[in-house]
Amino acid sequence: MLSRLEILKINQLGSLELKSIMVVRERRSDLRQGRVVGAVIAVAMLLWLLAQWLGPYLGLPGRYALLIDFLALVAFLWAIISGIIMWRAR
């Protein structure tokens, strides 16, 4: 009988493998972090496009467009760094 900290997994060869629940939790954490990175990229891009479209319509000066560009670059840079950290952790 298995303890609560272990689960059974059948591998490709048909034999049983034991995996701890901590491994499963780490995998869930990685998936969650990947979703956060994807959401940051999508939201930053949508907000940047919206700001570029609304800026001239509202008559905002160019310095605000530059500020929005830098904020989008910071979001993309964070996403790239987080992706690299996740990739290296595997």
C-alpha cells in the first residue's frame, strides 16, 4: 500500500514508477509560472496596442507614448528573464 506522499505512474514499458507528490507540485508550479509569463506578454501587448491607438485620438504628447513603450519593454524583459529561469530550472 502506498503512503500519501507517493503516487503510482505506469511508464511506457508497463512497469510501475513511484513519484512523490512534491514532484507533481513542482510541475504544477512550473505550469502556473508559465501561464503567468504568457499572461504578462499578452496583457502588455494588448495594452501597448491600445495605448498606441488611443494616444493620437486623445491628443497625448509623444513623451507618454515613449513612457508606454518603455513599460511594455520592461514587461517583455521580465517575461524573457522568467522564461529563461524556468528553462534553466528544468
